[in-house]
Amino acid sequence: MNPAQLSSAIVGALTSLVDRGALVLPDGVPSEVTVERPREKGHGDYATNVAMQLAKRSGMPPRDLAGLIAAELERATGVQAVEVAGPGFLNITVSADAQGQVAADIVAAGATYGHNDSQAGERVNVEFISANPTGPIHLGHTRWAVVGDAIARVLEAAGATVTREFYINDRGNQMNLFGASVEARALGEPVPDDGYQGTYVAELADAVLVESPELADLPPGEERTAAFREAAYAVQLRQQQESLARFHTVFDVWFSERTLHESDDVAASIEKLRSQGHLYDADGALWMRTTDFGDDRDRVLIRTNGELTYFASDTAYYVNKRERGFDRCLYLLGADHHGYVGRLKAMVACAGDDPERNIEVLIGQLVKILRNGEEIRMSKRSGEIITLDELVDEIGVDPLRYSLARYPSDSPLVLDVAEITKASNDNPVYYVQYGHARTCRMMANAADLGMSLPDDFDPSLLTHERERELLRALAEFPRVVAAAAELREPHRVARYLEDTTSVFNKWYDTKECRMLPQGDEPVAPVNEARLMLVVAARTVLANGLALLGVSAPERM
């Protein structure tokens, strides 16, 4: 019996009491009841304060109502005992067979265990990284490359339809400077003072000439510079995609800013806003009255010289997303974008949408990575760039992804290369992955003895307190996934995996819970039941690591 099943049993008990007239709830029976794992041993497997929550509505003292619910709930299948504690808490002990059945349910669900429907029906666009195509993916992008992808993964596991989107900032003067910089490097000429100076530009120029050697023969001028710009853009974008794919971050959509302006999207979005009554002309410019919705000042869409502002592109892009059918648009922005939150929400309101429903803006804080006690720094323009590829080469995909995913993204983070790469139980990613590898080794050892998962699994054999503790931990996984999705906090999955690995290791170290028969002992039903428990633990660890984009090795 897992928490969701127990919640349903409590709802059933309340419904039965109301139907018999033993309990009056004017507002009706709640559709679900919160159950928690008690902090102290001896307080049962689960606890709920439902009697305290409903006491006033029922007109009964909390302890009296708790006693009424307890007597009814003890009749439910899978409930062994219910104790009234304190002012009206219910401490519930689940029967061994109901608790043990969790293992079989997990094994049957396999890779889908942990999935739920808490976000079912939601169409969510998750936009993250969205770097200029003027350089490699670098250290400054790595946190959202992990957290954005992990948020998308937990949302999908919670039933949402998710699109991962990368907004390509491929318009504006920075693209012209980029093209001129690559052109200069390719032809052995000085790079413009305000151009891109990084050594990666020379490597990009070489790659462009390999793919398009004819560019060097074009006559000087705007046409040649534009040709180098477009060729370098294509190569750099492909390299960005390859770097991210290597890092287990794959986007569904790479959306070009240019397409907004090449189509009618910008003009259409302006007309939509005008129809909402939130645009006005002043001083020769077109303005959006965002102050109507809490922004600190109104925003210019079209300047006096007729040029569109970046905010006009942002507005058209949001309207485009909504027209593609997304209910909720998540924007994952860097630490220097705090000022964008208010203006984006105001823009959504001006477009006639609900800023508390249709848009979410998450701000990620900076990451510092230390090597030998010194911070690894980067500067794209000066050429001292630390690329994602270099970080992956030095640290590895799994240690880097896990370490970035296990902390709240709204807090600054400092990681030490030596600490996150060492093969030690003090290193969380190693600890969890080794726990998974241990389950795989136990399964292989069982297979060597001819053991297999039983067709007549007896869940009531998993009675040791270490086994019950592990079963309770495994049963929590769907709730952890649902919370991670609702709160956009995938670090909850990482911390859960560490806690569950610890519970598994304690079970593994308990002599009375040996999975394999000893010496000449025959394979007994209890050994097979414990094999089922091991397979269930392996499933949960593998599924949790997958939500973080981290591998689950079978050997370490």
C-alpha cells in the first residue's frame, strides 16, 4: 500500500461514515487526504491530521472524530492498526502483505514507476539557455542546461505535454560583428575592436573554410561579410547542438528570432495588443502600457526611428508560443535578468492572458567551479572561454549533471572539481550510482544461483523493520516526482535518491535481511521475496537518475 492508496482508503472510510449518517460534512468528503511518514519510529507507517482538519466542519472534537475514523479505517483492506495520538492525529500501520505489495507494483510498472497524472492536460513550453549563436555553450549556460532539462523531464513524468525550446538570438548587431570577426580570422586580417576575440573564433573560421572554401574568393564588402556570417552561424549552431546532446540535453524546438521578423508574427502581435487597448503613441514611438499591470515603466515597442526593440521580439515570441497551443510558458533566465520578471508578466497581461497562469519566470543563480581551490573563470570576448565540452572532458557528464541538479537553482552554487569527481561515498552521484550498481550485482548473483522473480510472490514475508522502512521509502517516489514537477524543483529527486540509497544500504547491511541463501540452504520464498525488493529498489534508483539525465551503471 502506497501513500496514494492509503489516502483513497481514508477517503473511503469518510465516505462510508457520511453515508451511514455517523458523520456530517456539509461541504462533502474531501477528494484526497494528506498522509505523511511520521518522524518518530513507533508512530506507525503513516500519519494524517485529517480529523483535526475536519473537526470544525463536522462539529465534533478532533479526538472524537479521530476515534470514529480510526474504527472505520481499521476495516479497510491493507490496514493493520490505527492509533489516535495527541490532539487528534491518526498513526496508521499497514499490514505486511499490503506493504510488501509495493515491491511487486514497482517491478510491474518498470520504467514508468513514479509517473503520475498530477500535471495531466497541461501543455508546457520550457525555454532555457537561449544563447547567442556567436560562440560555444560555456560554463555560464551549464546550470540551466541541466535544470531546465530536468524540469522538463519531471513535468513529463507528471503527465504534462512538454516542449523543450531553445530561442536562437540570431538577429541584431552582434550577428554582424560575429560575421566580421570570423571573416577577419579566415582571411588573416585584424578582428574589429568591438568584435569577438576568442581563440574559438579562429577555429570556427577554419571550420567555415573547410566547408565553404569559396567564401575566401568573394570580393570584399557587405555580401562577403554576410556570407561568412551565415556560414559561421550554421557551424556554430550545429556545434552548440552537438555539445548539448553530448551533455544529455536535447531540444525539441530551436526557434530562430529571425523567423518572427521574416513572418508577420511581430506585426500580428502588435495588432493583438492594440486590440486589447494597451498600446499608445507618444514622442514618435509606439509604447506598451505595462504600468497598468505593475511594471515600473511603460515599454517601447517601436522606436522613433522605426526600429523594433528587443521587447517587441519578446512580445511576438510569447504570442507565438500561445498560438502554438501552450497553456504555460516557462522562461528560465540567468541571475542578471531579475528585472525581466515584472515586464514579462505585465506583457502577458497586456496580451489578455493571466500572468499567474500562462507564464512562469525562473531565475537561476551563478555557478562557480573550483579547480585546485581557484575559480575557473570565463570571458567570451577576451578569449578565456571555458566551454561545456571542456567541462565534460574534465568532470564527466554524470558528475556535472548530478551536482548541478541537486541544489535549488535560485541559490548561488560553488562546486569543486576534485570533490564531485572522486569515487567516494562522500560524493553524492557516486553514492547513488554505486547503490544502483549494487542492486544489479545482487540480481546477477541471484541469477547465478538460479533464482528468479517468483510467480507466487508472497509480500507478507517482507516483515523486518528494515524491509518495511525500504518499502515505505520506495513508495514515496511518485509523490516526490509530483512535488518536483509542481514546484519546478528537480533537486528534490536527487535528495530523495540519496536518502533512499541510504535506506537500501542499511537494509543490505542487516544480517537478518540476507537476500541469498547461505551455504547449502535451498532457495526459500523469503529469498525470492527479497529479490523482488532488490529489483524494486533498482527500478526506483534507475528511474530517478533518468529524471536527472544521469546514467544508472550496472558496474562500478
